[in-house]
Amino acid sequence: MTKTLEAIHTQDELPESTTVVIIGGGIIGVTAALTLAERNIPVVLLEKGHIAGEQSSRNLGWIRKTNRHLHDVPLALAADRLWQEMPERIGQSVGYKASGIMFLAKTEEQVAMHEAWLKSVESLSLDARMLSAQEIGQHVPGGKGDWQGGIYTPSDGRAEPAIATTAMARTAIEKGAIMVQNCAVRTLSTTGGKISGVVTEQGEIRCEQVLLASGAWSRRFLGNHGISLPTLPLVCSVFRTKPMEGPTDISVGGPDFSFRKHKDGGFIITQRGALDAHITLDHLLIGWRYLSQLRTQRSFLRTSFGKAFFQDLKLARRWKANSHSPFEQIRTLDPSANPALNNEALTNLRKAWPIFEKAEMEESWAGVIDITPDSNPIIDSISALPGLTIATGFSGHGFGTGPAAGQLAADIVTNSAPIIDPSPYQFERL
């Protein structure tokens, strides 16, 4: 994980009961807890490791509308507003800045894809626009790349994952939310076919509603209750440079690299054109559901079979409330960064913008992304278990839309008017 992640102190004792239990201390669970606390609804958030220890602190920090599906853009627009309001809401900066995001096109085919997306969202009156190669040079000077064009959205932005979720969690606690770290939820309790509580490694908490926001762990948790959640893990490797001069404040995504300015003066860089796919049993069980994605994105995957398969195989898929769960065996998913991918990213970036010849790596890390077959999340109540809502499967988009996704989950849990139309995120679509 990034060594700049801020720690947070939480209480150790569990209450006997509450109204809502949230499982998972990432940005979705934390913003849902913040929303509920602001509404004076008793809420307890339980995290098996520590707040924001997994993908919520390991992502790139991009906050974008660009290249999202048409029906997913309203959630991103709502998130833009909430990110802008966050400093006043929680009393501190989370590093949010609407500095713009630009995606570059190396081929005419890539240009056509950006143009097709722009046409698909023209009814929303976004500020996204196509750029010529000359305009790219004006916005991001000093480049040597042979670009055919690009797409640019000035109102897209960034925030700092290492501080944002922790800062929101502190405010949620100040407003009445209870959070307990290093406390894994093993199973759900039911009475008369409806949720009545959760069983943790420290005991049981009675409650009326449960929100599962456990990221890549959600499939295993639900599987223990006989619910099949179609998500698969991919691993993204990232690195941060030491402070340096850079070409722009805009976040830039090329076909095989991306970079954005970090609050400390360096840059966050990744190989945008490659993710590690360490084969697990789940890939064999439900991989067929991803065939349409594979046809168009197979070149993005660096597939491997080995240690990850057997480590995953050792983790139980069924367990009882009085037995140790997989969540106690592995408190934090902490994959090793892939040096080859990070070196590729830097090599490719230096060819495009030679100023990055001066870049020196300060640290590297990797994170596990939970991918759904259509790359959109599930934010929905589960009819098979009344009282259970899930918010998971964000497919690498969770940080950017986190504040709005967490609020939408809180709206569904409390049967309140939703912040946006939730129908695109229904579980049954999958």
C-alpha cells in the first residue's frame, strides 16, 4: 500500500445493537456511514483490517465522467458536486481539484472511440470535447508523442486516496458513527428470513439493516450465504515519483501510460494498458461471463497461473459463524507491485514526454480491483436476504464516484429518495 496512508483511531468495543451495520471500511462504506450519521441514524461500520487499507487508498485518485457509460454518468456528476462540497462538509481538504482529465488517441480507431462516446452523452451537456494533436501540445507542452487526437474534460479532477477516506471516517465518527477496525464480520444473522444482525469475530451485533461494501471480498462473503456475485479480481500496479517539474496539472491517460500530479509534487503513474490477471478458481468458475469483455480487452490482461491460485484455493468458501473466516486469515489484500509493468509505464511516458527522464520512483504499490461483467457496480438491495444491501463491483471506478455511491447505498438502506436513479446498478441485471 502507499506509505502515505493516514491512520485513524477507532474504538475496540462492539455495541450490542444498532440500526445499520456496514461491512467494509473503504470509501463506499465510509461515505455511507457519514451520510447515515448526518441523518442521525445509528450506524456501526466494521472493518476486518484498517480503514481504507485496500483499493480505496491504492487507486489513482482520478475523478472522471469521461468514458463512462451513459447511464453511469449521473452518478459521476453527483460525485463531482459532493467532492466539491467535501472540504466544507468535513472541515479539511481531501486534495480535490477539478484540474481536468485528458485521454490521448494514437490511432484513428481510438479517436473514433472517443468521438462515439462523446456523441453517446451529448444529451447531458458535459464540457468534454475533442482535441487535435496541436491542442494536446498546447495543454501538455513538451511532448514528442505522435497523437491523432484526444478527448478532454476540464471539470474532471482528482483527489488524494491516502487522505480522503480517512478524513471522511473521522468526521463520520464525530457525527455519531461507530467504527471498529480489526474486526471481521463472519456471517449474517437472520430471523424469520430477514436480517437481524451480524456475527463478528468479537461477537454478535443486532441490527435492522446491513450494507455490504467489501470490495473484492464481497463475492466470497455472499457465496457463504448461497448468493453468487459475479466479480473477478484484477491487479493494478502503481508508483509515485519524487517531487519534480512536470508538463501539466491535467491528468493524462495515454494508451500505455497515465500520470497525474500528486499533492507532494511528484506524479502518480501506471501502465494504463495492462493489468495483472492472476488466475484463481473464480476465473475458472465464472470467467465465461466475461467473454464479451475479453474479445475487446484481452490485450490489456497479463495473465498468469501460479502462487495466487493456490493461495486463494486455501481460503474457505463455506464456514460457520463459530469458525475462523477467510477475513481473519487475510486482513488486508496487499499484492506486490509488478516492476515490469511500472517500468513499462515509465519507459512509454518518457518517450511521449521526455521531461519524465528526470523522474525517480519514490514508492510503488498494487491494489486488487473487483470487476463485474459489464464494468458497472452493483448498488442494490438483495431480495433473497431482506435487510441486506450491497455496494460493490466498482471495477476500478469506486474512488471517483465514492461519495455519491456511498450516499446512494445509504438512500437504499433507509428507503429514502435516491440521489440518482439506481436502476442501472440493480443486482438482477447480472
